[in-house]
Amino acid sequence: MKNNVFLTLISVFVPFSFLSIGGGSSIIPGIQHETVAVQGWLTPQEFVNLFAVARAAPGPGMMLSTLIGWKIAGWLGAVVATLALMGPSALLCYAVVKLTNTHREKKWHRAFREGLAPVGIGLTVAGSIMILQLSGGGIWAAAIAALSTAIMLAYPNVSVLGLLIMAGLVNTAAHMLG
Amino acid sequence: MPTGSGASSAYAMDSFDQLILSTIPTTVTGSIPSIPLSVMHCNAAPAPGFRATLPSAKKMLTAARRETPMDQDIGRQNEPIGLAGGHGFGQPTIAKLFFLCLRVGLISFGGGLTGWFYRELVILRGWVSEEDFYSSQAVAQMLPGPNIANLVICLGEQLCGSPGALACCTGIFIGPFFCVIALNFLFERFSGIDAIQVGTSGIAFAAIGLMWVICLRGIRRAMKFPPSLLVVAATAIAVGVFHWPLLPVVLSMGAISVGLAWRRISHEE
């Protein structure tokens, strides 16, 4: 029976791996439907809790699959679910890079690199807007972000970890006072 | 920038280095079958000091080893613009990439991971040019999978080939894997402590600042070719404000932008 659990985990997560364009947030509703309604592995409340934990932890938000696997089948389940969600897309990306990198010196490759750079910058701007909205912090969040941007631009060698911890403490203090 | 001032003395040291090196290979390379991971350079063209850092040649070559950073300065002058510094970090190796990814994976709260890598690889170490970083980012976001995993696969491949991609990919996941399980354990024990949640969201706010540093530097760079500023703005608004689906936006904006770049390159030639 145990083998079946692992096979089901793989069959659930591998398709999502190829669908997760633009990062993890696009597949969260699909994963919720699959794990809560179809497989009945989790209650809706359990799913929301796991999602919150995955967002609070360091690393990509898609580590949600690790938690689901762990919840269902322990350590091995966690490994299987992580690999099933991260592996296929990683291999695809590797294949794309590998196939195009041998043509680095060609004119079309240079045009691609230079042409895709502004698109990448635009996507980063978009990503920061979306994270700002998701964080739910409003003006206050933007103010902390702007201040830390200014500090990092003014002092490029500042300790980022220290800066982040400071921001955490400032936010906690402001929350307690306000 | 310290690059210029170091260069002249680096050339002098370099010829000294070559002098020592010319006596080494016959005695060293034959006797040592493999190069240990920790000293293995993985750029396509290894620095002159490369083979000399084999273990048994240690004593003889401490001088050569000491000047490896200078060797890089020579190489770096041929690189595209935007390489700021990177003194004291040496050449990228598989082990360095792995531990860098492991460290960033472990301490990157709140989705600022791209910002971390920009800082570590482009600003501090100068291993990756700005342009390579931005274009890798576009590819990473266009393909399925966590953006950060795709990004480190792209950059790891460029820096150290397939083992580099594997090392980066493993490094970025292994820390969060254990963290997320540990955090879930703690969450089930102590759920509902407000201060912790407020603290982590503060960290997330500052991590947005990490992304803004990339944005500002990218926009400044795009200003050199004004049409690309329009591409930046259109992409950002379509995805970030209107929430249009990413794939069609990236494909259409990418096609326009690559077309513009093609025309510009043709014009230059």
C-alpha cells in the first residue's frame, strides 16, 4: 500500500511541475483542489496552515509540496513530493540552457540575451509589486522596502542579513506600539 | 573601481607566475590523477594559476595562489560592463556555488531570493555580468518551476557547467527542505504567537527592497537604449498591475525586444 501513496504523490505533483509557469503561485489553487477535494489527504484548514508555513519559511513558496508529502508519508513522502514537483521543471530548464548555451557567440544568441534582459527587468518590477500586494503591508511595507533599498544602494557592503533582522525588529516594535 | 589600479602590478606578477608555472606541469600534473573539488576552477578558460593550486605543489606555489584574484582582474577587463568588484572571492568553484546557494536558500525569507543572487553573484563577486543575469531571469521566469531554481540552474550552468547547475539546484533546496518541516513542527506547537508573524513580515518587506535594487540598476542600464525602457514598463504593467497571464506577455514582449536588439546589433555591424 505504501508504494501506492508514493506513486500517487508523483502522479499528483509531476503535472503541476510543468504547469507552474511564473513560480508557484499559479498552481496553488490546483494543488489545493487535488489534495483536499480529489485525494482527501488534507482538510481545507490544514491546507491553509501548510501554505502559511511554506510562505513563512525561507526558500521558494513551492516547498508546500514538501509539507504535503511529509504530512502524508513522512520523510520519504517529503522527499518524493519535493522531487516530483521540482525535478521535472528543473530538468526542462537545464535542457533549455544546455541546448542554447553552445551558441553563445552567435548573433541570434546575443540578440536573445540583450532582448530578454529588459523583459526580465520588467518581470522583476512586476514581481516586487505582486509580493508587495501579497504581503498586505500597504504603505508601511513600501516604506520599509524603500528605506532598505536606499541603505543598500548607499552602502553596497552592508550586511543584508543584519538589515533584514533589523526590519523584522522594527516591524515588531511598530506593531507593539501601534 | 580597484580593477584599474591593480592591473599593472598584476601583469608583472603574472609573468612571475608563468615563470614558476613553466617548471611545474611535468612534476605535478602527471602524479596527481584528479583535482579536488574545493580548488577546482570551472571557467571555460582557467586562470594561469589554475594547475598550480594542486595540493602537492602547495609549498612551492603559495605565491602563485596568493595572486589568483589578480589574474581575474585581467580576465575581467574583457568582460561586459557592470562588473563591480569581487575581491577576495576568487574564481567560482562547484563547492563555492553549492555553499552560496545553501546559504542563500537558508536565510532568504520572503521571496527576495533573486535579489540575494544578484547581490552575491553580480555586485559582490562579479562572476556574472548584469546582462547575463537579466536574460537568465527572463528565461527562468518564462519556464515552469520555481523562478529561483531555474535561475540558479541557468547561472550554475554558465559558471561551472552541468555539475555547477546540479550543485546550485541541490544547494538551493536542501536548506528550505529541512527548514519548512522544522517550521511546521514549531507552528503546530506554538501557533498563534503574534510577534513571530509580525517579525517575519517585516523581514519580507525589507526583502522587497532587495528586489528594488535590481529594478533600479536594471532600469538605469536600460536607459542606454531607450526603446528597452518601454519594454520594461510594458512588461511590468501588464504582469504586475493588470495580472495578465505571464507566458503570452513574455513571448510577445520578448519577440519585440529581441527584434529591436537584432536590429541594433545589425546596425552596429
